[in-house]
Amino acid sequence: MRIVSLLVQVLIAILLSGCATTPATMDHGIVVTQLAAGQHAAIAHDGPTVYVAGATEVARLRADGALVDVRSFQPPTPSTWISDVAVANGRTMVLWAETAVQVDGPTSEIRDVEVLGGTPQAIAAIDGELYVSLDTGVYRWGDGARFLDGRNIANPVVNPGVLTACEGRRAYAVLDGAFRGSASLLQPTVDPDRWLFVRDRDGGADVGWMNASLRELDSERLSVFIDRPVVAAFVARGAIYVVGTNIIDVLGFDDGVMTSAEVLPIAGVRAVTTLNGEPVYVGDVGVVIADSSRATSWRTLRHGFGNVQASAFDGRAMSIRAGEVDRIVTLDGTVEYTEDSIAYPLPMRRASTLQGTLSIVFDGIVRWYDGHGAAQDLDLPVTSEFGVVVSAGGCFWVGHRDGVSLVTIDDGSDPVAQDVLSIGRIVALHPLLDGSGVVAISDQRGVHLVRRHETGG
């Protein structure tokens, strides 16, 4: 079914998300409005408040799932996004995807790879202190102390009685480096002496229980092997939720023996938590409560678009596939799931106006042809993965690794690329019917309406 017919369904449906964010006016008379949030990547708890982070935002939710507010952060580089979050003593800490760590409180501070002494991979808040897991050890924010030098710590520091960090299949005490047990990932439960562990091995991972001394509890009955890579695990409603790339294994207990109870093929999940005892999934589709893989039955707390695979636009509504799920987004920012079959076009890498043609020819090079045999190259950060060109209102818009650039050509003059609008890595641009601008879709940072307002008119 065409998108234009799907629009009717959207307008009469019960809306699952609010309207677009307040527009932000940029240079050159360009106004940017966020229509939908980007990928949601991480969760942190501070008492009854849940912090959900992703793209360039941190959203606060109450225990009942209601949205409290959304806070935006300024990324240190144009193409990065928030990949982890932690909260301690009213201070919010965000990890900018292996680039830097930012702590926001009375004052905001960013520490990059050079200051941290390694590439940041995860963050944690423990007893009011913030810890950064690095590919070279552990960094304590308060005093800048470093621990476990030379060890590749991929997951957050935890505290089962002793500050602990995991490298590969081995867990170490952070302060003195002593070996504590065999685990790749540790997750606390409501019982301080029972910890959920994940231990990577060939073809998948073992999942089971350990005590606070990191001794495995009854490996024959209280652990199972998951035959796929595991990225996260969580306990909710008396079950264990084991998150893989595109599948969630729900583990239960049969006569005291841990066993696989259900497999949910939900793609793009980055983290799992609970609200009012219900499992909540966070990832490429936002924040959802789901009891099946059927998206139309999900209760969506906040829509998000990460790992965007394709999009189409009919001038009034877009269909976007992200996390293996299709959704319709209107120009006023409303979002609805659809199960209709959508034909998605390939991104445009060449566009023309009466003045000439703009074309992506190589990585980093966009070439202008003026129609009289002359050509000129523009240096823009286009790549084979992030490169798209469209025309609208006599101008050209180029989507690339760092965002969107407006290219203007006045009569008889050379093309000029204006400053970059840093709204994420762009995978698709769709021109508006009135020629005023485009809809820009990022693979991580959501959907934006970008309009150019002429001055003096």
C-alpha cells in the first residue's frame, strides 16, 4: 500500500508520541525541527526515576513510564551520539560513543580520550562516585585515579561487596587487581548476595547465578548456555531476559532448573529494565513494553529511530524502517506502527536543477557540473554509507557523515557549500513539496525537518 494511504491510518489512530520539538533557528535562515528522537542506547536508575539515553538526549521517566522531561546535550563532535548514561548525586554522566565522557551538574565538564588515558566503553555510578571503563583500565572521575592499567574493560564497573571489573572471561578487583572469578558481565539483583553473570565462550555465552564472592551457584541447575552473542542481561518478573543482537531469550525455572522459556525476535534492543515490574526494552525503536515480536501490540513509552535501514516519503508522511520495524512519521511529528508492505527507494546520489547537476563521485568529493562542460569539486564528508544529494527550491542539500550541508548556486557564480548542520550521520534526505527544505534522517540521531527561510521577503 502507498504511503499516502497509510497517512489516513496515522491521522485517525491513537497517537503514540507527542508533537515535534520546538524549532531551532540556525545560520543562513535555516530552521531545524526534530520530528522524532534517535536511537535509545542505555538506562540508568536514580531512586524511582529512570534515565533513558540515546542520540544527544537523556529522557527522564517516572516509575509508571510517564515522561518527566528531556534534556539535550551538545556532542563534542558532529557525528557522535550518547551510548551510555549514569547518575550520581544529581549529576548526569553520558558517554559519547568511544569519544569522550561528559558530566553535567552545577558545571559541565568533558574529558576526552587523552585525559581519560584510553577509549571509554562504559560508565557506572557507585556510592556517589563515577567510574569509566576504558580499553586500558578503569578511570575514577572524582580524583582522576586509574586502575587495572592495560586491561580492556568493556562493561560497567559493579560492586558485589568489592569494586569489580571484567576483562574477557575474568573478573578483577578494581582497587588491587586481584582475580575474583570467571565472568564477562555482572548484573545485580534485589538479593545482594545473588548476581546474574554472563560468561562469553565460543559460539555464545553461559548465563547463570553467582554469589557476591563471585562463586557460581550450582552450575548444573542454575546456568544455561545461550548459543549466540549476549550484549545484556536483566532480571524482571521472576525471569531472566538475555539480550542478543536481534533476539531476546527469556529464561525461567522448571522444578528449580534454569531453562529457556521463550524466545522473542525483537531487533535492535540495547538494554532492558523494569517499570512497575514489567520488562521494558530500549533500543532502535525507542522505549517499549513488549510481550511479543508484533510491533503493533507494543506499548510505546517513547519512539526512537536508530539503525535506520530505509525510508520513503510521499510529501506528507514518511515510512521509516528501523530495528526491523516499519513506522509512519508525519510532518507534525506523530508516529504510528504499520504492518503494510512498503517499497523503499535507494538514496539519491545525484540531483539536478536548471543551473546544473550535483553528484557524489568519490568518498569526500561532491562534483558540480554546470551544463556547459565545466566541473568543480566540493570537499564534503560524504562516504559510501553516508552520502545523499537532493534538490529543493533551486538549492541542493547534501547529507553526509557530519550532518547536512546546503549548497547554493547564484547565477553565473560557483557553488557554495554553507556550514554543516550537525544533526548526525545522514542516511536519507527527502525534499519537501513546497521547496522550502528537506526531511533529514540520521542512522542514530532521529528525524529532522530542515527548512530554509528567505530573508527580506
